[in-house]
Amino acid sequence: MHSNAAMEALLDRMPAEVADSLTPEQRAALYDAISSPTWRCNPVDVRLSVPMPGTGRRCFVTIVAGWERRGAERIRRERLIYRLGTAGNLVFLLGMGVGMLAVAAVLAAGARFLGL
């Protein structure tokens, strides 16, 4: 999304009276904040959108990995906000673990079948 389009999308999600009350300096600060590419420049950036059969909805999964650029205070603050030990995260991690074991079992069976 181009920065101008991202800015318009952000303003569209705000109540009109809030968006209209922003000064040019505040708009410039918001523009700078959303156009910063630091979070988009990672060596691993996988984004998947998967249809959920029978629901008419989609589920998304994003995996981003790279060098840590956040400061210690921001890391501490975000650990309080985005906790790893939630029920959804635990179910997801358990499912990923089971899926990885299943793939490993299939690969091992295939290797034995081929005599490798």
C-alpha cells in the first residue's frame, strides 16, 4: 500500500470529527509513522491468507523474522500487550507442532520407501 493510500485508509477508519481536527503537524507525524519501512524490511516475511471452508471467511498467518530493532523498553511494553501464552497462541503452536511432526513422518516414510 502506498503511503498516501495508507494515510487515507487510516483517516477513513477514524471518526470524522477526529480526522478533521488533526493539525498539519499531526497529519505529518502520522504520515511519517505509517510510512516508516523498518517493519517491512525483514529477511523472512511470509504472509498467507487461507479460506476457511464453510464459513465464507479467511484466516491470515504472518511470520516475520529478522534482526531485533526495537529498544528494550518497547520490547518490555509489547510483551505485556501481546502475550505469547494465550489460548489461541497455544492452540496454534500445538497445531503447528503436530503438522511439522506429520510432515517429518511422511518424509521419513518416503525416504524408507525409496531406500534412502
